[in-house]
Amino acid sequence: MLIRYKKLFEKIAMGLLSFMPAEKDLKILLQTIKEYESNENWHLFLWKEEESIIGIIGLQQLDDNQIEIQHISVNPSYRNQGIGKSMVKAIKEMFPDKTIVPNKLIESFFNKCD
């Protein structure tokens, strides 16, 4: 299930985002989290199963009709179980009137989700 990011989840979110190649550097990672916390067009969601947060998906509202997926990451222990695809599906269901597109970094994964 998707839950909205809160400051309470900052360390968990940073840990999950750090699995993305572009977010390995701590300085970049901190900037990314700050952007999600301060920019009203950036939205971060965590994927929770039972009591564990195991995935993260970050979005940027490009305009009134289009949302771009910026980040998607799953804890390595839970990969290859369809969690990433479930997150993409949940985002599409959450924003049915929007066009959901991937950024270049996750485009190949996104195209496998249909």
C-alpha cells in the first residue's frame, strides 16, 4: 500500500533512494529529499507491506495533465516480487485523470510495467 512521505520517514526514504545510481552521493540525496519536502510539485510515496516500508516512488507534477515518475526503488531483499510494478499501478490508480510518464532513468523499467 502506498503512503505519503512524512519527515518521520526521512531516514527510511533516504535509504531506499540511495539504491538508485544517481542518488549514491549523500549531498545529492539530501538535495533530493529537500526537494520532495519543499516543492509542492514533487510528491514522494512509500510502499508499505505489513509493518515494513520496502519501496519508494517519487513524482513530479509537470503540468495539470502530466506526472513524471522521478524515482522508484525497492529494498534489494524484496526485488523481483512485483513491488515496483505494484507501485506504478497504484500511482496510475491514484491519478486516473493524469498521464503518467517516466523520466529517462526509469523508462526501461516503466515500459515493462504495462
